[in-house]
Amino acid sequence: PCPQSGYTVAVMNVGAPAAGMNAAVRSTVRIGLIHGHRMLAVHDGFEGLAFGMVRELGWGDPYGMKGWPGHDGFDGTLPKKHFEEISANISKFGIHGLIIIGGFEAFTGGLELVEGRARFEELCIPLCIVPATVSNNVPGSDFSIGADTALNTITTTCDLIKQSAAGTKRRVFIIETMGGFCGYLATMAGLAAGADAAYIFEEPFSSRDLQANVDHLTEKMKTTVKRGLVLRNERCNENYTTDFIYNLYCEEGKGIFDCRKNVLGHMQQGGSPTPFDRNFGTKMGAKAVAWITGKIKECSRHGRIFANTADSACLLGMRKRSLVFQPIAELRQQTDFEHRIPKEQWWLKLRPILKILAKYNIELDTSETAHLEHLTRKVLVPEATL
């Protein structure tokens, strides 16, 4: 056994399941044990923390906190209602640091815990959030655990659906994807599966756009390609529902193509995680523990932990190609809380590619603008070097 650190770290999952979460929990627990910590698992999210549903984990214990393939107890209750109970349990179990693995609820819950630090001293412990959600809508991270698996599942399904039309007459499929207000899945799956259009909330569309897409498909049906694919994010527009779009396409396509619709639903969460998600989950878990170990030591005063600075509550996010810890208080400004998405999304600039691949005639500025300076100054070379 490793030398004991005397610290206790709790791991919990919040929100809906995402593939790769277990990999994150496993690496968190094992690396924690290697650091010599006592590792606790909290069931049922913040509610479990309030009601003391906590158990200690050893090296070989099953990590799927509800049996294989296992996801932790999920529950979207936010901590605000239960601050007293949560504080009591943090001191009862002697928790020195908390790692929260989850989606947008984990982020908002983390923010609430930080707000509660002013009133409850027990909440002044280092806190780390690891983004894990199929929607990929957590501020501060370009990717979240589970999004890759969901994307693979959607793409595979779209391929199967498209193949079902092989040999039949002209047909257009309208497919609804998950993701709340976040259009990541619809956009990326559209790119991967070769969709003719992907309707998302972040890029508002009107009836004219729908009409243009129908006209485009009508033209397309005159060529050799006899099938179309249209993706729609579940919350992209409250009035242009999947049924509405389906009815519109049916009516406009009469005699030219027929229509089928599919709502993919929860199968998108995917079965077992893709290699990317397992890998990503494992790395994120290990990083989170390393960071929280450092923070606990940093905030330790005479055997007691006291952390109330902004940088003691961070979200571990993938930014371009590096994993960075960002204080969640700073991420608050970057968030649209009403729609549960970040205000700026990096993948929106991939949207024009969708249009090009679907053969729309659009103007595209592909230049990353840079001004070249003309060199006018002559450089004098000493003759000795010539």
C-alpha cells in the first residue's frame, strides 16, 4: 500500500450519463489511492452528498456506481437546497477535496458551492469539475467526455438510415439529434454523415431558409444522388419542430421525393465508450486528482483545509490542444445560463463547410487574414562573410 496522505477526496457524478464517465471515475480513484488519499464515491449527485450516500472505494472495487456498464447515480438536484446537510456531511466524512464529473449541472452546482463558501466554512475545500456530457455544452471546454461516443453513434445511425433508402426511389430523411440548445452534435454529425442541412439553435433560421433547403433538395433529386439527409437539433426552434419540418418537406416534395423522420433519442448516449472517450476520461481523471492534491496541500493550515480563493474551484477543460484548469467564477461571464450553453462556440466556424459539401453556392472567406509587411530595408552584409 502507498504511504497515506491523511487526506480524503470524494468523487461524484452529476446529471445524465455519458460514455467514458466510468473511465474518469476509475482513474480518479486509482490515482487518488496512489497519492495515498482515502477515496470516497458519492451516489446520486448532490442529493447523495446531502443524505450521506457515500462509500469508500478501494483499488479493485467496481466503479460503475450502479453496476456495469454502470453510471453513477444521477440526479439533477442542485446543492443550494441542501447546503446545511452537505456541509454536515463534508465534515462528518472528513472530505478535503471534491471532484465532480458531469455536464452543465455539475458546472452550475460547482458555482453554487462556491457561493455557499461565504456562509458555510465546510464548503471551503478545493473543488474540481470534469466536463462529461453528450451535449458538449460545458463552458470552458472545447470537448467533454461522452460527446465523441454520441457523435459516433449518430453518424453510424445516419449511415444505416441512408442505406435503408438504397435502391428505393427518391427519399429525404429528417433526423432529430439530442443536445439541448447546443447544436454541436447536429453540426458535427451533419459534417460526418453528409447532411444537406443541419438546423441548430445558435444559428437562427427562418421559413425562407427551410424553403431554400427544400428547393436545393428538389434540384439534387434531378441528379444521380437520390437521397437527402436533414438533421435538426432538438431545441433548435420551438415552432419549427421535427414534425413541422417533416410536414413541410412532405408537402413541398410531393411527386419529387418522399420523406421519413427519425427521432434518435437516448440511443445517442452510445453503448460502450469509444477509444477517444476512454482515453480522454482517464486523462481527465488523473489530471483532476493531481491538481486537487496540490491544492489541498497548498490550502492546508495546521492540519485544516481552508480554500476560498477563486482558483481553488476550477473546471478542467480542453482548450485547443491543452488541458487547463480555469476558475469557475471566471467562466460565469462566458455562459448563457438560460440556454445552458457557452456564449461562444468554437465549432460554429465549421458550419460553412456543411454548406460547401452540400453543394450550395455560397461565398466563403477562408482566409485567416494576416498582413504581410513588405521588407524595404536592405540588409548590409559584411564583405568578410561573403
